[in-house]
Amino acid sequence: MNILDTSFYQREDVVQIGRELLGKYLFTQINGERTGGMIVETEVYCHENDWACHAHSQRRTKRTEIMYHAGGVAYVYLCYGIHHLFNIITNVQDKADAVLIRAIEPLENIEIMQKRRGLNSMMPQLTAGPGAMSQALGITQAHYGVSLTTGKLIWLEDRGMQVSSENIIASPRVGIGYAGDDALLPWRFRIKNNRWTSKAK
């Protein structure tokens, strides 16, 4: 198992990390059940000059405190009181950057993921979209702050998959109209022609 370690996460360029996470593999081991798949869609948030970032202007709250941790931990928060969104904290301590994992291509123990999602067939709704993906993988707010480098609860692996620039679609992020001009930044990354990405807006 080639688990991504802190040297991958604790780099300065969160946009580069967001692109490089495409083609990496995300796994969970929750309640004795291992599930996972290949990351096909990400979204980047930068602590510097990005009004869409929860930590913009050095804002620190009980919810965002984990963002100031050194990279390589999980930031999970509840959206609309329903959806658990799984983010990876990057950069060094006190540089609060994050990458939201928006979708995976399901590969391991798909039947468990289907059960968690209440689905009976293989369809993009299984893991396309950050709330659906977290539910399929069993990720909840209980995993806030979990280390991603131990290979225990949640981890990422490099299996040698390289996604070339011409196969990456860069577009504006989703649901951040409040961020003004920053809402137009092309910081949502998808693997071209992959059916497991969430729909374009």
C-alpha cells in the first residue's frame, strides 16, 4: 500500500494538490467495512484571498479550527444540515488550505456503498457529489480531525495513476455565489469524460 504521507499534503500549492489528487484512491475502514474508489473530482479552497474558503481573513471558529492544523487531516462539516462534506487539509500549520473531495469512481465493496446510499444499481448518484460520496464511504462528522496518513480509518493511496493536464477539466466551484469574483476561479477539477463526476453547473 503506497499511502500518501504528510509530504504530499504539506505543500504550499493547494491548486496543484487539488489537481494531483485526481487519480488517487480514497479508502475508508469503518465498522470493519472497507470501501473506496478513485478520486475523479476535487475543489480547492485557499486561505489567501479566497472568500469562498471557510478560513478567509484568518477566521477561526470551533468548526474551522482543524483547518489550521498541518496538512494531512480530515475536515468534515455538515452542509444544509444533511450532507457531510469531506475535505483534506493541506499546507503547513496555520496556513488553512483545503481540498473538497467531490466524487469518486467506486471500486471496492460497492454493495456496501449501495446499502449506505439506499441504492440497488450502479449509477453515478452512488458517489457523484460530495454528500453522496461521504455517505457511500461512511464518512461523518465523527471523522473530523482524523489523520489521513495512518491507513486506519480514512486514507489515500497512490497506485500510479497519472491524469494528464489535457484530461482535466477546470471550471468554477459550486454553490459559492456569496464569494463574489472568487466564485469565478477555475478551482473545480474533474477527469474528462468520467461518468462518476457530479454534473456541471
